[in-house]
Amino acid sequence: MGRRVLLIEDEPNIIEAISFLLSRDGFTVHTHSDGETAVDKALSHHPELIILDVMLPGRSGFDVLRDLRASSETPDIPVMMLTARGQAADRDLALRLGATHFMTKPFANSEMRETVRDLMGEGEPKDEDVA
Amino acid sequence: MSSAAKGHGRRIRAARLAAGQSQSGLAKAVDISPSYLNLIEHDRRAVGGRLLTNLARALSLPVGELTDPGDPRHLAALKSAMDYLALPHPPERPEDFLASSPGWARIVAGLMERCEALEQQKEVSGQDGATEEELYDLISAVTSIRSSASILVEADGIDKEWQRRFAGNIHSESLRLEEQGQGLIERLGPSAREAEDSARRRLEIALQMGPLPEDEPVALALESRGADLSDPATRAWAARIHSDREQVPAPWLDNIGAEIRDPFNLAVRAGLPPDLILRRLAFTDRHARPSGLIIADRSGAFSLSAPPPLFLIPARSPPCALWPVFDALGAPGVPASRKLEFPGGASARFACHAFATRQPSGGADAPVLTEATMLIMGDATDVGDVTRAAPTCAACSNQKCPARREPQRR
């Protein structure tokens, strides 16, 4: 079983694409689509990386991030924020709240894969680079 | 007791407290009993005349400060604030607060005005907020499509089931994109105002297609070039050009020759209004120069922009102040001419002639309307002084221009 990634995103087709990409890179991807219960999911699954969308139903990704950082169980877990809003203010807020990385949509698949590998402290995948 | 006089007591009390004076101390200073002062302060006794003057002196205040009931707008704002906050038990009556603390009342009133302005802004931008959400949905759809398409194109050894799924995702997101795009177009699509502007733009394009043939009716010529003759403003322009033709017949234009360089002299010779001659020369096919017209109103806004090729009108920035149309606006009835050379050399050289007229729009109190007409004619010759100019300062290389508003952008 590969290293665990928790993807918190409510767009089904984006979930499917990211899950496919990261699974082929050997990661185990859990997904969750609701902001209200996202922190509970993180606490119960103990992921090694969280990919967190900003615009979520229920609670915003910023609020989820704030709670993750405030929790004694997840203060240091790497979090990549994902958003269509690329303004500097959003980036600054995300980083101020403790996001490890900030990625805007749409993203290149290669950028997503490379960033996840970097955040997980891994190098190039063992198999041929596919996307 | 009048309501205005009622406030005097409250204001006296507020002033006394602000000055740190005791009731007995102030009463002694004005030679009345503390109990009487207490009645005054609670507006149970009227105060005026010499006693009021003495109280004001004892409090080191002008009498007016004790009698001024305060700005009624502040009172209204305080009442609004109470309603807004839905306070079940307000700390004191707004009239008392206004009387006792006019400075703070002013601050609260200012905050309330700001609050109401922000609420209004929120209502107006509520629609923009919904648009932001729709745009976010669009970006999400694009993200799905991009990611899914990249997987299909770049991933080796992807099995058929995954291929089918990602192709399906692309299809469904494309439909979503189409739906949302159409929704946005409907929401943000042309308003009635823009429909008017669209008709104007069609007219301008029709006029810019080249001179109007003198042997063809104006309306037909414009319509064949795409102008919207159902639009009242377009029809008015067609009628105007037709009227100009009747006043200045085409054969007259055939004989002007080199006098075309001085349309104002032509106007004097013909005994006709200069702006009429400018319009006539702009749209006729009886001379070979590329030509066009700009009409500006008193504010400097262009109500018609039909320049010749290479004479660019900036879409957003204010245009060059050296264009003689602005000279004309500043001095109605006085001809203004200038030969301008835009970036591009001789081929972008234009003889510009402008004239503004003033016309009452109604009775003695009605505004006087100013209309400036600028004829623009291509003139690649070296005749006359040439001023280097451009559509805007940012595009202009004339560093010595006294009218420069912003630096040139290189």
C-alpha cells in the first residue's frame, strides 16, 4: 500500500483525474468532498499529504486549513491548497494559515505529480514519466 | 416648552459634565440654586435670556453651542443605527445622546452612513458575486477537461475502461462549459444601452468603409454597408448627410481643387456654416483624400467616431489633447486646424480641421449644447507645419509636447 494522500475536493472529474495520476505514481489516494467533515476525515485517515481545495461545500478550504493547523494531530502535515482564484491575496492567506504549497487551477498534470512527489520528499517515479 | 428649547437643558448638563463641573459649582457661578439648575438640566424649566448667557459664560462656551439642537441628519442616523442593530433596550434616547454628546453622535452618524453605503454596494455587487461563482465553475470545468485530456494524450498503457471514463468526463465537462458560458453571455450580454451603442458602431463602421457615392441615396448606401436604419440615431445621421448634400451639391465640390486644404475659407466663400463644409468633405467621393469625421460634445466625449484609416481613436485612454477638436470645444465659433503626424510617418499624416457650434436646447434656463466637428483628411505632403502626435500620450514620441499627460510606453 502506497503513501497516503487525502484529496479534499468536490469536483468529481477533478477527483478522478488527480486520483488516477497519483495512484499510478504509487500513492494511495483517499478522497473527501465536504468541508464540514474534512478535518474529521484527516484525523481518522492520517494522510501524509493533504490536497485541499479552497472552494468546498460547507466550509471553505481556508477554514479547514486553520483547523488542521490548530489540531494537535495535524499541525505539520503538508497541505497543498488548490484553487481557481489565483490572486496574490489568496496565496498570501493560504501561506499565512500554514499551507505548504499553493496551486492554481487549471494545472498541468506534470506539475501536480511533481509537486506531490516533492512534498512527500520523493524523487522521480521509478517507472517512466507518463504525464 | 418647544422641543428645541427642551434640548438646552440636556446640552447644559452635557457641557457641565464635560467641563468637570459639579451642579452646585455651576449653579453658584450663575447665582441660582442647585435644585433649580437640576430642573433646568432635566428640561423641566425653560432657560433663556441672561441666565442662558451666564451659563454659557460659566461653561466657557458660545451660547450657540447650548442652543443648537444638532444636525437633524445625525438624529436620523442615530435612529437608523438603533433600527439596524435592533436594540431591544437602547441605552438612551437618540435625542438625549445627540444633545449630550454631539461629537460622538457625529461619529456614529458617519459610521451609519458608511454602513448603509456598504450595504448598497453589497446589493449592487451581489450580481457580481454570483458571476464570480459562475466563473469559478467555468475554471473547474476547464481544469477537468485539461487534466482528463492530458491523461488520454500522454499516459501510456491506459486501459480502455479508463479511456472511456476520461473521454466521458471531457464530454460532460464540455457540456457544462457550454451551458455555463451561455448563461454568462445571457447575464452579461448586451444591455439595451449596448444595443444602442451597437447601432452607433455599425453606423461608424459603415462611414469608415469609404466615401459615400454621391449618386446613391445616403440611407441605401449606409444600409448596404451594414448600418441599422431601424435605429433612430442612424436615421438621423442619414437625414443629416442627405440635408448636407442638398445644401452643398456635388458639382460644387468638383470645383474646389486645392482649396480643399482650407475648408474654412471654402465655407466663407460659399456663405455656409463651417461645420457643414467639414461634414460634407468627410463623406463625399468627390475628392481623393482619405477622410473621416469625429463629433464631440461639450464633455469631450465622442458621439461619432468615423476617422480615416490609420487615425486611431483610443478605446480606453483619453485621446491626445492636441487634436483640434478640443481646441474647437474650448472656443466655439473659432476655426481650429492642425496637421498631425502619428507614428508611421507620412502615411499617417492628417490635416485636421475642427469647428464647434453652440445651440440652445430649450428655453432660457435650458443647457446650451456644444457640438464640435473635426474633419480628418489624409495629407502625406510636406505642406504646412506638422505636429508629431499620436492617439494617446503613451504611444507618442513627442517628448516636448506641452500637453503630455503620461510618459511614453516603449
